[in-house]
Amino acid sequence: MSEHTPLVWFTSLAIGGAGMIASAALRQPVDLRLQAVALAVGTVALGAALLVSTLHLGRKARVPLAARGVGRSPLSHEILLAGATLAAGLTLLVMNWRAYPDGWARIAAASTAILFLLSIGLVYRLGGQRTWRGATVLLPLTTGLVCGEVFLLVIGSASIREAGVAFWLVPVDAIVFAARWWTLARLASAVTAPRDGLSRIHGLSAARLLVVDALPLVLLDMGAGRLAVVAVAVGLAFDRWLFYALAEQKTTEAEIARVEAIIEHQSRIR
């Protein structure tokens, strides 16, 4: 997993940052200071993600050519939407600071952030990685919005009874991840994974649901807001690590099993 460390950091920071920008922009601001805090943290996190992303780029000089792939390359869409989200978040932050009317700026920031979160999932929808398709594509969006809503609740000193959007987003994220969990278990069973392999999938998946979706809300209801933020941040990083770790193991085994089955079938024909 060491070769994927930059990707784990990039996607964690990008998802968390874009989620905060989207959540701050989607809400009609009652307290401009609180919205400014969320926007500042979100843009800093997204900016840090873009810096980290350079660590795993093969040819950095080709980044400006990303625009040529629009309409064909999901990676080009991700790069351009990341920059657009950062610019929209900064614009909204400046308008918030100067107390300018920000209706159109909020729409732009929310739209670009949501599209960017969707693009992160679409980049990894690869033919050879069956565990990265289906409901998994939506996880950056749902998890990012959960992170953003939890952060807004904490800085706004709200309880779970006032959670509003977060109250509905958490079950949605849990359902999306449960679909991924089912896919992982089904693929592992299809290649006759050992019992300890299936147990590992179930254990790690249950831990992810607990840390990302259940624990933050429980901590918020207990008034432990800072711990809720820590829990959701750790849960997001764990989710991203799990995304790469299980795909490496289970998808590779599935591909090997498929190739072996083809070879065996051809040998019988001969």
C-alpha cells in the first residue's frame, strides 16, 4: 500500500475539502463567520490535495494539457473540476468576507464541488477493477457531504436533533457503502476466497460504517463535537485506504482466477 499513500492523502483531502465547500455553499448562511470558516478550511484542504497530487503524477509537465481530454478523459474532468472548485470556493469566501451578495457564487461553488466529487469516483471506474464500479462511484460524493455537514454542525454548535441535511445524508452514505460491501463479498465468494479473507472484508467494512456514519453522529449527540470531527476525518482516510487495499487484493485475485479458468477451458478443448 505504500505506493498508494499519495493517492490516499490526495483523495482524503480533496473529498473532505470539496465536501465542506459544497455544504457551506448549499446552506443559506445565517452566520457569515461560520460559513467563512467552513469555506476557508475546505479551500485549504482542497489546495493541499492538489499539491499532494503532484507526488503521484508521472509527467507533471503534461498537466496543462488536461483540457484536451475534456469529453473523453475522466482524469481531465477531475483536474479541471478540482481547479474550478478551488476557484469557486475562494470567490465565495472573498464575497462572504466583503459581505457582497453571493447567490450566484454559492450556486457555482456547490455545483462545481458536487461535480468534482462525482468525478473522483468516475476516474476509478476501470474495466479491470470490478470493485471500483457500481455504487462505489458515488462514495466520494456521499462521504464528502457527510464530512462537510458534520463540520458545519460542530462549528455551529448544533446537536443531532438539529442536524437537518446530515441526518439524511448519513443513511444515504451508509446504503451506498453497504452496496459496495455486498459487491466486495460477492466477488470474493466468486473466486472462492478463504474464510479469513471474507472475514477480513466484513470486519473492515463494518469498521468503516461505524467510524464514518455511526460514531460522528453519536458523538455529536453527546456534545463531543471535536471528537466527531476527528472521527469523520479518520473515517474518511480509512475509507480511502480501504478503497485501494481491498481492490488490490480482491480484484487481482478475481482477474487471476478468470485467466486460469480460460486457460483450463482451452486446454480441455485441445
